[in-house]
Amino acid sequence: MGRSVKHERCLPECTLEILIVLSAGHWGGDNTSLFAYMYFSIAQALNFALFGIPMFGVDTCGFNGNSDEELCNRWMQLSAFFPFYR
């Protein structure tokens, strides 16, 4: 009986901790304007979701280098499915 009462009192505090952890996000870092980095961002997003960090995003169209129109269009289409769009 004492255990369940202690657990009930801990439940709101534990819930608050879980919400704080889930609100953390991660940025994919400075990526290069290449299709390979766009493909890699998919694996990054899925891995961080498995790690418990679903708020993930990358630099859309790349950060280093010059992006052409086709790459930028494809990257914007992909980034629409990331919760963090940058």
C-alpha cells in the first residue's frame, strides 16, 4: 500500500520529467549541398526518433556549397516531413 501511494505522488513529477525530455530537439549540423547529405538526413531523423528525440531538422538546401534548383526543391519536399524545419 505504501508503495502505490508513493508511486501516485511521484507520477505527476515523473510525467513532467518525461515532457521536458521529449521537448528537446536536435539539429543535424552544417551539411553540404549534395544529394548524399539529403539522403543521410533521413537516416539521422529516424535514428534520433528511436533515441527518443523526435524533434529533428537539418539545414534545408544545405549550408556549405551552392545548391542547384533541383536539389533545393527535393530537399524542401523532404524537410516538410521533419518536425524542425530550418
